[in-house]
Amino acid sequence: MNTKISQESRINAVVSYVFVFSVVLYIINKEDKFVQFHSRQGIIIAMIMLVGFVPVLGVPFLLLSVVLSIIGASKAYIGEEFKIPFIYKYAQKIDF
């Protein structure tokens, strides 16, 4: 566990992998780079999850988004900035 990252930052980063909380936490934690990192990835995963709600064809996307959220949240909890393959490439472009 990375002790340099505060408990509050780690919890916010974990929560950022829960659908709409990724956008909220991205906006309210502009100064916390750790939360920003995980919120960006959470936003991309939330977009994948939205595709997952398309009947029949969306099921694999929904399952993928759940698995990626679990991986991201577990890495955030231990204080690691894990770059989720494919997701990170698009996440780093988010800036609003």
C-alpha cells in the first residue's frame, strides 16, 4: 500500500469507478492528481457501461465495464496509479 496517498484520496479514487461518481469526483477534486487519474479512467469505463445497456449486444460491454471497475478500484485502494490498457489512452485526453 502506498502510504504517501491519503486515505481520503484512496477512498475517493475507489468511488470514482462507480458510474456517475467519476464525473462528480473529477470536478470536485481538481487539486488531487491521484483522484483525477482514477476519475478519468472511471469516466471512460462509465461510457463503456452505457453501451452495455443496449439490449443483447451490450452484455459483453457491461461485463467488461464491471471487471475493469473492480480492477481499477482495487488498484486505487492500495494507492497505485494503474494504467488500464486501452482505457488509459483515452482517459488522459479528458480535460474539462
